[in-house]
Amino acid sequence: MPLKVLIVDDSSTIRAVIKRALAMSGVAAGEVVEASNGVEGLAALAKGPVDLIFADLHMPEMGGVEMTRRILSNPATARIPVIVVTAEPNQKTIDELRGAGVRAHIAKPFTPEAFRNAVTAVLGTVHA
Amino acid sequence: MPETGNNLASESLGWSLEMMAFVSPMPWESGDAPAAGDEAYMASIAFSGARHGVLEIAAPAAFARMLAVNLLSFDAGEVGDERIRDVFRELTNITCGTFIRRLSVDPGEVPNMSIPRVEALKLPVGWTDFIESDGCTLLEAEGYPIAVRLRDAA
């Protein structure tokens, strides 16, 4: 069964790149919902659950870490894995993501294989 | 740093374009300096850590438009000024992230990057000045020129 995926990034360019990488990765992504910041991401989740979330780290209004904290604090969404996709070069910041509940991180620039590996790591499969 | 840094910057740009858009830039080998067409942009991003400076990328708007339409599947009608600026912004952000990771030798250092800024270049002077500036590396990608340089690097 295809995965329902939420992509949260303030760049429509990066959302397009992620969608293409997902399509090439072998990950069975079905419906893809897009949001341009954490606030919009939470609003999208309120409309219906997803199987997996890809989020940018730095976004206006609400970034990926705060969005992840709110997702984890809501019993209705707490089990949805969040994977951060970022160009952030600071390893300390990357390490802190795990403490905030982020399940995996993909560094930009990324390959389709990076998506497959990250999805497999958090879901154990590339299918729902 | 300038020589090594400029080489690393152009390699990081090439790697980022390959990963982001499957475009493999090559050194610009035509004898004449390329023209930028009707519109060109420059994106800049400051970085700090073990090294600091500003990484700048310039290219014709037509290059970003080509990436958006042909490789990211946007409709041509959707590719206006803001989309073009976004392509430049993200390409520069990703290139700088790659560049900094390649520069890093000390795991204890704390690298940082600013938010990329994009501006239109005045033509033809702005483009010509950029590609003829010290340390600028000129590449060719899908027939378009794309230039990268480091400024105030140390």
C-alpha cells in the first residue's frame, strides 16, 4: 500500500526535488501533501494522518524541530516518524535533532538512495 | 585558502547540481566570455567556522528557468521571478552546506551559514565583472554559463 507523505519545506523548489527523489528511490509514496512551514504542516496533519513526514530544519513561523515536538506531544500524531532534510553543516545541531524526536536526517544534496535508506531505517520497509 | 577554497567551491557546486538536478557541469572552455542573456542573478551566502567568507553563485535567469521546467517539472507558466530566485537560493544553500562539510577538519568546530540572498545583476556590467573577478570559476551546464567564487575568504 502506498505511503501518504507530508513534505514540509518553505522552498517549493526543494519540495519538488524531494518528490522527484522519492519517486526515484523505490519508496512507494502515494499521496504527497505539501506545506511551507511547521504551522502549515500541523494544519495538514489535523486534516488527516500521514505515514511519514519529511521536514526542513529552518523555516519561517515554525521550524522542523518545534513542529516535531508538537507532533510528538499529540497522541494522535506521536507515532508518525519525522525525517529532517537539511543542508545544515553543524553536526551538533544534527545531533540535537534526535533529542527532539526526529527519527532520521538526510543531508542536502541528497540521492534517491538516501531517501530509501532513511525510510527503511524508520519504517523497516519502503511500503506502508 | 583562495586556490583550494575556489576549487572546493566549484566542486561543491558541481556535486550539488548533479544531486539536485542531474546536471553535470563542466569547465567553460569556449574562448569567448559568455553572455548572460536578458536577465542574470547572483546568490550569496556567508559562512563561518574553521574558515569564513562569502560564497557567491551567478547565472542567467534562463538557467534557473530551465532547471525548474525541465528537471523539477514545474509548468513554464509557474516559473516567474520568485521561482527563479528560489532555485538560486536553494542551489546556493546546498552548495555552501556541501562546501563547509568538505572544509571541516575539526569535529569540534561549529560551522554556520547565513540565509542566502539573491539579487538581480545589472547587465551586462554586473555579469561581466563577476565572471572576470579574481578566483571566479566559470562552468557550463546544459549550455548555460554558471559562475562561482569566494569573497572575503580566510
